[in-house]
Amino acid sequence: MTTATLEIRDMSCGACVGRVERAITVVPGVEMAAANLAQRSLRVSFAAPADLPAIAAALAAAGYPPAREVTRLAVEGMTCASCVGRIEAAAMALPGVVAAAANLADGSLRVEHLAGAVTPAALVAALKGAGYGARPAAEAAPAAARRSAETRAARDRAILAAALALPVAVLEMGGHLVPAFHHWQAARLGQTGAWALQAALTLVLLAGPGREFYLKGARSLWRRAPDMNALVMLGTAAAFLYSLVATFAPAVLPAASRAVYYEAAAVIVALVLLGRWLEARAKGEAGAAIRRLVALAPATALRLGPGGPEEVPAAGLAAGERVLIRPGARVPADGLVEEGQSWVDESMLTGEPVPVAKAPGAAVTGGTVNGAGALTVRLVRTGEATTLARIVALVEGAQGAKLPVQALVDRITLWFVPAVLAVAAVTVAAWLAFGPSLAHALVAGVSVLIIACPCAMGLATPVSIMVGLGRAAERGILVRRGEALQRLAGVTTVAFDKTGTLTEGRPRLVAFDVAPGADADDLLALAAAVEARSEHPIARAVVEAAAARGLALPAAEDFAALPGRGVTARVGGRRVAVGAGRLMAEEGARAEAFAAPAEARARAGETVLFLAVDGVAAALIAVADTPRPGAAEAVAALHRLGIASAMITGDGAATAGAIAARLGIDRVEAEVLPAGKLASVRALAASGPVAFVGDGINDAPALAAADVGIAVGTGTDVAIEAGDVVLVAADPRAVAEAVTLARAILANIRQNLFWAFAYNVALIPLAAGALYPATGLLLSPVLAAGAMAASSVIVVGNALRLRRAGGRGGDTAGAGTAARAPAPAAGARAAEGGRA
């Protein structure tokens, strides 16, 4: 009998308790179910055939899915791709675990499980049973500190191993290179003395810096789960023990096979340790982007109190407190400027090099650098709630994700080491049966064990993701879900929302034409009175225009926002409607008198609205929204990448067509209501994978429905959470850069996987003696060790090239494109309460 406690967050009343209990008592094997409304928990006892997945499925079907949590662990002893599969299998064996993803590049494990069903202690115990040390990530040292400590330890082991291996190699090989040294050694030590000295030095090396291979390798063999350490252990132990027999009991061996391989065992360990040191250094470089982001947050801040500014730890700041930002200082947390004016460098977060002007009321972000002026800032978000902390957490989470291609790699590497052991055994047997001597069988078998490298296969994907996403974060591109990379690299169409994405999102009133004899100020005041109740950017444009004329706004009652049409209200006893032509039709207001100017303004890319009072069309309202400076360059950059562009807007066809022509957009979906954006995205997806770029609340369904949702970071939190990719800066050119980076990362992964697999496929047969019949030569175990050590370093080094990837689409545009001034143009509105 098993008892588990699950968290049911959707229980809100007594009736829910009964439904939850009834939902799972019908599951075969469930003996007891007790729901607790106060704690929103469910305690359940069950036996076979029931299990937690079946119970969770029954609860979800009843509308009360159990809550899920994510636990992150720092894992010790994960050294190769085989370890990854075994660690994940150990975690998945726990009841309640939904998914587990180990990351060889940073030594972490991410476990998604049913809340309350699995504890960190249970996960740690499960990994300990599999032979790996672990602790919750929050309790472990920071990742950067762990990597630094690992690098130092790997360096010390490599240096000591090299110091011990060098004299062994000189004693064995020096006489072949320098005859005088051979004669000196023979006269002073003799062959037996030289071999005995080599044996002593090699034993110290294997028992000292090489001890980790034997301890971990023996444990993995005992658990019938051999790993990379087992390969090194078996190869070096075979060479060392054979050499001991040749040294101290030579009569046991045939005369032709009396040779020693101490230098092979010693140099193999030294080279493998050297490779791990270089690999640890390179993996440390792979996480440099995250460390640079973390380092942006200042350690101290000047908090303003009754006695003036006082220096305090930035970690102790709280929302609502006021801080002084001196010239050149970093902003300690997110807040609003209360006093002062300055320019703030936000390039470290947005990738944009131009400083941003800040004045009272402007928002500032923690980690950015103040310019020449002093600012007084009231803090809004501190600690883990700041934008910088959220970015770091987002990137760290995405770096631990697995791409779909990794699933195949994991299945292969899980069986790779056992397969290598089998190949080595067959190789030795074949050489013993058909080869000239026992020594040849030993050399071939050891070479096969040593040259195989599952490490390169395990690192191929995660290290590229780590470096690539770090580089993207430095460029202001945040990938929230690692698997989105693979989809983004394959998109064939990018669809843009218009307002706030391709345009500035700050429309201004450019025309207010009234019927003959009407009072323009009176009508504008009526329109502004209604629009003042709306939050739409175009509504703000009308209200600001009325304010600029100094008009007093009457009170509006019975306000209604009509999605895709406009707004209505009663003002001073009169019914006032402001919106598109379809709203005028509903109101019975004939707007033929404004048809000609409306058509002309729409062709110019302006958004046209009408004002109706008591069912009579009274005025034409035209607003224009300036395209973002990089909008045309963004579209051109996508075209250079072979990607088609589309624009989805609620504007009329004429307005939308004019803006699309100005920006070079291929396809226009005009007059789309907020609910219609989803259908438009699905229609575009019929011709291939689609990415949708938006920033508004009404964009969230389309962002979620697209193959890749790209949310503009200056938009709402709703859209940011819905997007797979977040652009910190509202620069549409970053879309092309995101695609370029995604393609570069995928190409880098393919290169790494090709190298890792081709290396093993080509060199394992070579080590087994494939060239011996033609050349009479066997691959030396020392050369095999060098090749194996180099393979992982090559994979990590190739991934590090991604640190130079990226560059805005406009950066590579031709001079003519870059020099073009952005055209004055147009804005759009089709949906009140949403973006067009």
C-alpha cells in the first residue's frame, strides 16, 4: 500500500471536495481518498494496479488536475552521456515524477513532478542509489562557483598526473629516441630496474589522480551500468596488470609477448585528465553569459532615509523604498524615477547601444547604468522579482531544456558503453584466435576501450544550447523554451501584429473633419469623453488631442467597448459612438459624406474612425502611428533568410495595404477581429511553420497557437508568458536575429553530433586493428587516449564559436537600405480593447 499527498489548487468549495474524492475512488486499486479544502490537498492510499499517473489522469478528467512543481538538483559525478540517461531513469522511477532532464554541460537535473508527491530528499536518495551525489540547487554553491572549483580540481589532477606520467614515458620511450640515454639506462638500472621504477610511478599515478576512474568505474560495473570511467579503468588496468606480469613473472608469458605498457596506462590517465581539465574550462566559458548577467546587479545601493542616503546591501532593498542613483552607478532594482533627469545605458539587457532618456515617471531597470545625471528612484520590484533576475532564471531554465533531437542521442548513448565493452571483448578474442601474439590482443583491446568517447555525444547538444542561449540573452533575445529553437530555425513565415510591433504603438490624431456647420471642439470633446474610458492607444490619441486644445470633457455613462468595432456611451443625454465603419452601420449612421476623404486617408496608411451622435455621422477621425525605425529593415532581413512576412491587423484593407507596401510585407490579413488572429495564424500555418510576433493581451492566443510565439518584451506580462521567445527591446529587427541565432545553434549541434558519431564510428574499428592487414600497424593506446581527450574539447570548442553569432538584420543590410529614412505612416485599430 502506498500513500501520497497531492496538491489540488482548483478546489474552491465543499462541492469540489466530493467531486475530487469521487473522481479517484473509482480508479481500480485506490483504497482511500481524503481531500482537504483548507490545505487544497488530497491524501490518497492505493495499491496495484493503481499508480500516481492513473490517479492524476482521473483528477484531470474531472477538472481538478494535481499541481506540478519543478525541483532542480546539482549533481556530482555526471561525467559522460551514459550518466545522463541513468540519472534521468533514477529520477523517473520515483512515483509522481512527470519528466526529468539531466544536463551534462552544467551538471544539473531538472525534475517536474506532482506537487507533494516527491520531495528533494527522495530525489537525492534515488540518485545516491544510482551512484551519483546530489543536493538541491538552492543549497548547492552557485553554478559559477561549482564550475570554478571543478576546474581547479581538474587542473590539479591533470598537472600531478602529467608530472608522474612524464618520467614513465621518458624511461620507456627515451631510449628509442636517444641511443645514449638507452645505454645509460641499461647500465644504471637495467631492464628489470627500469620496469620496476615505471611500475612504481604508474601505481602512484593510478592510485592518486587516477583514483576517480577506478572508484566510479568499479561502482558503475557493480551496478551493471558501465560508464566512461569504466572504460578508462578497464583499459588502464589491463595495460598495468599485463605489465606487472611481464616485470615480475615474465615466465608466465611467451617470450615474444614480454613487453610492458606502463607508459600507456600512465599517459592514458594523464591525457584523459588533461582533456577533462580543458573541457571544464570550456564549459565554464559556456556559462559566461549568465555570469555576466548576474554580475550586472550591484552589490550595494544608496537608500534614502530620514538621515539622507546610506549605503546598504542591494539584496536588502524592498519595494516602495527610495534610492539615489549617482552618475555612472548601476540601478540596483526596478523602479520609477521620481526626481532628476539622465540618460541610462540599457544595452546590457536590450542589446541596443543608444542610451535612453529618463525623467520623472520613467521606468528604470535593475542592472542598467546611469549616465551623467543623478536620479531618485522609488523601487517597484526587488530581489527575484526584478527584470534582471527573471531574465537570468528564464535563460537558466531554457539552457537546461532538451531539443527533440536529443532524445535519439540519449537512447544511443545509454547503450553505447556496453556496446564498446562487447566490441573490446570481441576484439581481444579475435586477436587471440587469429593474431600473432597476446601483446597485439592487449593493445587492440585497450585501444578500443580508450578511444570510445560517449562524452562528446553527451555534450554535443547541451553545450551548444548553453552557449547559444547565453549569446541570445546578451543580444536581448530570451528563449523561454529550449525546444522552441528547433521550431524557430525552421519557420517559413513570420506574421507580425502591427500596432506596437511594427509601429511605435503611440498613434497621434492627424485629422478631425466635421460635417458642415458643426462645432469641431464640441464634437472632439464628445469623442474624447467616450475614449477616455478606453485604454486603447488610439483612444489615448483622441484624448491627448482634446487636452492639447484645452477642452473640458463631459462625463460619459453606459460605456461599452465593442471588440473589433469601437466604443459607445451616453454623454449629456446623447448617444455617442466612435469606431470603424461597421459600427456606424450598426448605429444606422450614414457616413457617405466622409467616404472620399476616408478612402484617401486609408490609402495614405492612416487609420480612419467615425464619430456618430444620436445615430448621425458627425465627424471623421484619422490617426497615424509611426512605423518603428527598424521595421522595413526587419522585413528585408527576413527575406534574405528566405522567410516570407505577413501582417495581421484590424485595419481596413486600404490602410493595411499601404503600410505593408511601405514596409515590404508579402501578405496582409486585414480587418481581423481580436478573436480572428488565431484563425489567421492557423491559416498561414497551412503553408509551413509560422512564427507570430506580438505584444498585446489580444495577441496571447495567437502567440500560443503559432509554431513559435515571439513576444515583444515591452508588451504586457500576459504576452511575455505566452511567447516562446521574448524580445527585451521593441526592435523588430531582433526577429531576424533570433532566427539567425536559432539556425546557428541548430547547425552547431548538427556539427557536434556529426563529429561525435563519426569519430566513434571511424576510430573504434581503427583501434580494433582494421588497418593491420594492410599496414601491419596497430593504433597505440596512447594515441587513442589523445584522440578521446581531444574529441570532447573539440565539441565544446566548436560550441564556443556561438559566442560571436548574431547581429541585427539591419546591421548586414546594404547601404541603401540602412540609409533610408523611415516613412511617416500609419497606425491601425480594429479592435477596441486590443491591438490591431
